[in-house]
Amino acid sequence: MGKKYSYIWVGLIILIFGIIFVPKIVERLQKGDVVEHDRISRDSENKPLSYIELGGEKRKVPAFALLNQDSLLITDQDYLGKVYIAEFFFTTCPTICPVMNKNLVQLQEEFREFEDFGVASFTINPVYDTPGVLKAYAEKYGITDMDWHLLTGDAVVIYELANSGFNIYAQQMPEVAGGFEHSGLFALIDRDGYIRSREDDYGNPIVYYRGSIPEDRGADDAGETEQISLLKEDILKLLEENDR
């Protein structure tokens, strides 16, 4: 009998929960009050972007000098005065790189009218990705912006730039698809060479933007806000900054 009454009480509790709370949840869904739980929201207050700090100092893009797809020497100084995105990729990547670069082409088209917008794409497979290979890749993906440089050079230098300079993970991994592993993140850099980002709902910089999620996919399975749209907002914010 005791077990029977326990079942009755459990049933009553479930019934009461359904009567009280389910209609409220449905109402919130209909009103659009339920949002993604990644702690990153639209910037309705138009807050300035944060600087990324390390040891109390604003983090700046380290010096680099690499060849682009036209065999021209490009350095970090060529990007001063421009707002740009930095990524690490490789042309034979079978997984996230095609999505990343399609997203970047979309950004290229979005900001085509801005002469002070650019992209720096660093290959993590420089032995294969010669300037000629990068040139063919640029043509395949519709990379036409004069300030979008696909960069290659010494592997040690590039991996140091990725893992220590930007803190964006990249590593040669023969056992994974394509032979390389990397994070698929985009870094946003301002005209003075500082890495910038928006903050999450707790006031912490998100630091990097996930470039490997297609914009038209919306939120992913983990409920994360699609970040390319957020990145568009933040690029425009830096382009319009007047406090240089």
C-alpha cells in the first residue's frame, strides 16, 4: 500500500507541475523570451569592444613577415590602419576550413565598400601551401579583396605565431583527418593591431569568434549563438570607431 500511495503522490506532483508551469513555458516560447544559453547576446547597448589583456597589457598582434598568394612579402605593418580578421587554416582541410573561408568570403562581400577592412589567412601546412597553391585556392573560393592575404612561410614561425602569438591552437596531427588539427577560431584586430572582442553576459571578453559554424545554421546543438552575425556587428563597430 505504501508504494501505491507513493505513486499517487508522484502523479499528483507531475500533474500540478504541468498545470502551473507548462503553460508559462509555452507562453515564453511563443513570445521569443527563451534564448540561447551561451551567455553571448546581441549588443543592444552598443558597448565598446574589449581589449584582450595578458599580464595587464593589451594584447597586440606580434610581428610577422610572410609571402602571400602573389609571392609578395606581407608584414603586420601592412595591416596597420585596417580592421581585419585573422585565421589559421590549410588548403587541403576536409572539415572546418571550407566553412571558415565561406564565412570569410561572406564578410568580404559584406564589407567590400570599406577600404580599411582586410583578412589574414595563415596556412598551417606551408610545405604544401605554396603561393601558387594559395593563389588557386583564392580563385576557387572567390577571394578577391586586395587586403585579403593568404600567407605562407616557415612552419616553425607560423606555429609560433598561432600558438603563442594569437593563442589560437594549431598542430600537425597525422592521425586526424587532413593531418592537422586547429580550433577554427577568428581573431578580430583593430586598426592599431590590438585584438578586440565583445564581452559575454558576465563582462568577460569572448576573445575569439567561432568561424567554423555556418551563419545560416543559427544556433548549434549546444545552444550557442551563431557568431558570424555577431562578428559582423563588431567589425562595423571597429570600422566606425572615432577614438583612434
